[in-house]
Amino acid sequence: RMLQLGVEPERFDSLQGQPLDGRCLLREAREKALKASKEKTGKKDVAGYLNLMANSIDNFTHGLAVGGSFLVGFRVGVLTTFAILVHEIPHEVGDFAILLRSGFSRWEAAKAQLATAAAGLIGAMTAVIFSGARNSIGKYFLIF
Ligand SMILES: [Zn+2]
């Protein structure tokens, strides 16, 4: 019966529950064309790069928080790290979706997100270095 209507069964399945009107089909075609052109040229939306930049800054501040909290005490450090990890799960999933929508492939999005994680490490090191510098200056003055 579906074949009589000129619609392939698998196509009919993907459209199930949606009104088969012209507007819906038009939007679908436009999104497909947009996706195809992105895949072809490898061009990505600015939104994707903005998201990565924001994510790097966010991870940097998380790194500062983790590094700083471990300096306060081991228990505080573990608790802070746990809280940030839990907070990061929905965060990174959302960012992953934004990157995919911006024209990144899954692999590119995963690599880009790993790169932003490096900003977190830099943040943690910044916290430790700055406190360490202060301490070493303090020790230096204690010796003399
Ligand atoms: Zn975050």
C-alpha cells in the first residue's frame, strides 16, 4: 500500500508521526542540504569554535578550583573534584551536541573536547605554581 503511494517503507518510517505536508519536507530537505554542504567543505559554524573557547575558559577555572582545593586539604580536594566531575557530565554532553550541530564529526568533536580538557590541567597547574611560588619565597625568607 505504501509502495502504491510512491513512498519507500524506510522513508515512511522516518516520517511517521509527522504530518506529511510540504513545509515539513522542505525543512527536512534544507537540513539535509546544509549537512551535506558542511560535510563536503569541512566548514564549521563559528558557534562551534565559540563553544570550544568558552569550554576552555570553563575548564581552566575548574582546574583552578581543583588545584586550589587540594592545596587547602586532601578531603576538600577530593570533594571539589567529585562535584566538578558530576557537573561536567551534562555539560560535556551538551557541548558535544553543539559541536556536532556546528559541523564537527564525532571524532573531531571528541578530539576538540579533549583539547579543552588540557585547559583544565593548565588551570590546576596555575593554582599549584602560584601557591608554590609564594611558599618558596616564604621559605627563602625563612632561611635567611
Ligand atoms: Zn563546567
